[in-house]
Amino acid sequence: MTTSDGAAVDVGGAVAEQPHRLDKKWTFWFDNQSKPKQGAAWGNNLRNGYTFDTVEDFWCLYEHVFKPSKLSGNADFHLFKAGIEPKWEDPHCANGGKWTVTSTRKPGLEAMWLETLMALIGEQFDDGEEICGVVASVRQRQDKLSLWTMNAANEAVQMSIGRKWKEIIDVTDKITYNFHDDSKARTTKGRYSV
């Protein structure tokens, strides 16, 4: 027998453990840009990896598949809320932007990735409804982690998210926020920084 909160229950002398449900469903994505086809549009290599909604599924996926150390160069892992594609064109992302932090050390990226994933699925952001997801990009010289949000123009919310994220990933260097529209226009100026 189970309880409505998923607690373990005594069933004929055996204890049945229920999975620990998350508040939202999340989807892992994979993108390998190391061998793009000539003239192919961005996103052609983007693959939906797996959607999950329990703590147990998250840990299984993370441990066996979705660690940045398992990526080849020029590849990305994404974790986005279910129903949101990690593309600028997705309606949830279209008016948004991203906070970005770089790392020249692979273990640094791995630690920041894990801390960010746990903060997202654990609902640690006050303005978590504004967050679309996170991208880990493994590159030869410098890895990058980007936290995507929905409404770039809401400076107060973006600053709150940026400050909280810096605290979560334990970064002391300045991080910047770029609007997706600026990136589309190939302008790299940061709009906000913390």
C-alpha cells in the first residue's frame, strides 16, 4: 500500500519504496556539433535524450550518461523543462537570454553542471518559473555553462537569478547575461552582470 506522498509502506511484511517525484518534468538533450553537415541549419544534430520526473531517474541518467566528462569536444548537454526545446526559436525562449560562465578546467565544469542540475530540479531558485534550462558546452579551449531564461527584459528577475546561480555554483568572477536577440545579431555585449 502506498501513501499519497509516495512514502514507503508495509505491504505484507515487505517495505515498498516509492520513487521521489519532482515538481516538474525535465528533459535531457544532446547536441554534437563536431561533424556538422555542410549547409545544415543549427539544431539538426539536437537530440531529445530522455524526460524524467523522479529523483531516482535523474541520478541514473546523470551517472550513466549526462556528465560533461563523457562528451567529446564541441558537444553540448542540455537540461530543459519538459516541453521547452533548447532553441532560441522555442516560444518559451524567444524573448529570453542566458547567464554564462566559462571554465578552463573540466572538473570545474562538471561540478558547476551538477550543482546547477540539482538546483533546477530541486526548485532552489526564487524565480524558477523564469528559467528554461541549462546548457553545458564542452570545447577544446574553454568550456561554458549557460542558464537560459524566458524574459530578458525583466532586469530585476534576471539579476536575482544571476546572483543565486553564482552562489549555487560558487563562482566569484563576474558573469554576464546576454539577450538571445543580441546573440542572433552576433552582438556579444552583456546586458547585465553580477
